[in-house]
Amino acid sequence: MKRSEIQASIRWAKDFAAKNGFQLPMFAHWDMDQWRRHAGEIETIAKTMRGWDVTDFGSGDFAHEGAVLFTIRNGIPGTDIGCPYAEKLILMREGQTLPYHFHFSKTEDIINRGGGVLVITVYNSLPDESMDMQGDVEVYTDGVRHVVPAGTGVEILPGNSMTIRPYMYHRFSIKPGTGPVMAGEVSAVNDDNVDNRFAVSKPRFAQIEEDEPIQFPLCNEVATLTR
């Protein structure tokens, strides 16, 4: 992805969150000068990879596979660094998807915090970690149990949520015609370097072509860029 595309997407995400009444923490708005001025105070942010995350999962087609994410809170398991849980925003335009994946350890609640209708398509996984194309899937939406066929797209309306447990394959998309979605994630602490298993192998973070100066460093860049 080009840096210009990443930064334009962050500006869109900030505006979309504001229109939905969601206020981001102050470091979401820092430019590089502000990050450098606070370099001695942001160890927890850097270590827990909080902040902006714009990725196309290596697809080269961000308009159809990718999203803007912002990690608000996070921690490191087995330590007193950060929080004992994670909280994110996932902001998607209509037509975008997050590819099929599961998590090895974290359970997450995905909440539609505003905009259109979020669709979460689900499959179980098999012992070899491949997708179970036949088995029914047990899902909980706001604590209500449902058993649905493999490959069901569960619609999550604004204000509603779904719990995703380890080893459950899931893909995010948007119901056509309903507009962009601001989803929230509340979960166990998050480590995107080791806890994602994609159905088709994909890089978690984007490869970046530097075509303009960095204004908003990404969560996996903060530690390096503020040294």
C-alpha cells in the first residue's frame, strides 16, 4: 500500500468515528512531531502496539480486502504492562472484507458501534486447522445461543454484538447497500504477531510504499520511528 493511501484512510476513519459520536484518545491525532516529543512517555503504547493499523493483508486491493483498525487499549499476557484486555475499532467501507481467520487464544466480542450492517461469516476449524465446510457452528449474539450452518453470514445490526471464540474461522464484510461500518472489538489481550491463523496464508501487516512523509505512524512502527 502507498503511505498516501494509508493516511487518507486514517483521515476518513477519524471523520467516520466522529460522525458516529466515538471519541478517540489523544494519541490518535498526534503527528510525528508530537510522537517524538512524547517519546519518553509512550513505552506502554509501543510495547502493546496501540494505535493505527491500516492493512490490505498483502492483497494489493485495499478497496476489497482490508480495513482501518485502531487499538485503544491492550496489554501483554503474563506481565503488568498495559491492560488485562484489549479494545479496538475496526472501520470498513462497503465492499471491503477481512479475510477468513481464527485466533489461537483470544476470545473477542465484536460490536457494531455504528453505520451499516456488519456480516460475520463463520466456520469451525478441523484438527489440522483447515476450515470445516460441513459442521454446524455455535455462535452467541449478545449472549443468545444460535446454531447455524457452516458458512452462515450472521448479520450484526448497530448496537448488537457477537462473541468469537478461539479456532472459529470468521470473515467480516458489510451487507450491500447499508454503508460503512464502525465495529468495536473487546477481547482478551491481543498479539497480532502470533495469534492469527488465516485460511489462506496472508501477511497481517501491509507492505508500504513511501510516497509521502509519515504523518500517522502505524502501531507496528511507533517503537522504531520514535527512537
